[in-house]
Amino acid sequence: MPDPVLEALERFLRRLLARSSLTAEEQRAILSADCVVLRPAAHRDLVIPGAKVDFSLLVAGGLAGRFDQMADGRRQITALHIPGDMCDLHSVPVPIPGWGITALTNSTIVKVPHSHLRRIAERYPAIADAFWRDTIVDGSVLSKWVSNLGRRSGEARLAHMYCEMGTRMELADLGTRERFDLPLRQAQAADVLGLTAVHVNRLLQGLRRQGLVRTDGPTVFVDDLPQLERIADFDPAYLLLKGKLAPRPPGT
């Protein structure tokens, strides 16, 4: 039976190796963490804003979201996390977070102790650099999401979400840019995009009519990726993946 801890750590290591070089010894140090596995149901909060934590959360299965919560209970999802993502690596130096983490679907989550992450970062400077670079990617994604919310139309926001998630899924070997699973309910997508669920549904129908995107349950089919990227004004440079994506067929 597969070991969810080892599988999750291996996925996280592949994410790090997409942007950093690590020796075999350094890779073994990352894989040696003594972790606890959680299997939260959808909508369960795993980190509460302002509550001290001594662990970081690594997604092994399902989908998690980082969120900010308003005084009236409304939420803005500020990041989506797929298998292999360490949702809150930045909580290692800041163990009282100003954000929350929630399971958006039934999920498998690995709790990685801060003590282990600190120990290997102190012993291996290259691991510390890899962790730092990974948190920079998170910051870069957040910056892009802020500009999407502030400056792009609803259609462009939705198109950009599909382009980004397809790219990230392809890098993680969880699908391709043209076909991937994104088990977000429309109300959750609304919390990502800063829109209402009704508006998200209307926009999705518009993308379907244009022959750009289809959905079948959680599966997203992108039928015209170049046009979807044009609508989204999507440039994957902010994901720091230079040379890591499969080349496009000629003429696309």
C-alpha cells in the first residue's frame, strides 16, 4: 500500500527540484521527516488565523486553500494548493500566521514539524535556499492574483485561474494544461475570483460557448489553450518555471 507521507514528500521534493539543485544527501534529508497524516473532510479548517502552529501542511491528496476571513465571516481564498504543495512553509519563521488553511475537498494532509524543517535548513544551506525560493513563488503567485482581482475582468480572472492551475498540474504530473482535475465548487471558485457563484457560472457558460473550456465533474478540458491564454493575458514567467514546461506543438 502506498505510503502517503513518502509520496507527499517526494512530490514536494520534485517541486523544489523544479527551481533548485539539491544533492542526494540533501534530498534524503527532506524525505526523512517524521510526519503525521490527517484526512480532513471538505470545508474543515486546518489552520486558524492568529493561532500558533508548530507544523507546516503538505498536501498529499485533494485540494486545500489559504484564506483571509472578514469580520462578517466572508472569505477570500488567496491560494490554491495541490498535491506536493507545502501550504504554509512561511509559517516556519512566522508560527502565528495571519492567514488560515482549509480543506476545500476531502483531502489527505501531512503535518511536517517545524523542528525538522528548521533542522535541515540550518544543516544544509542549499535546502534553506530551496525553501526560500519556494516561498518566493508563493509570493509571486499572490501578487499575480492581486492584479487579477484589481485589474482584470471576470472572464479574464476565470481564464487565468484555469491557465495557472493547468500549468501547475502539468508540472506536478497531475494532468496537462489541456486536461486536469480541479474539484472546486462554484461557490469556492467565487471566493477565489472575488465574484458571486452566479457570476462564475455565467462566465463559465460563456467560455463553453466560445469553445474554450469544458467541464465534466471535476475535470477541466481546455479545448483552445492559446485563445484562453490570450483572454487571460497569461504568462507563466511568474511561476519561475523557465525551461520546465513541455514545448508547444508548432503553430500553437
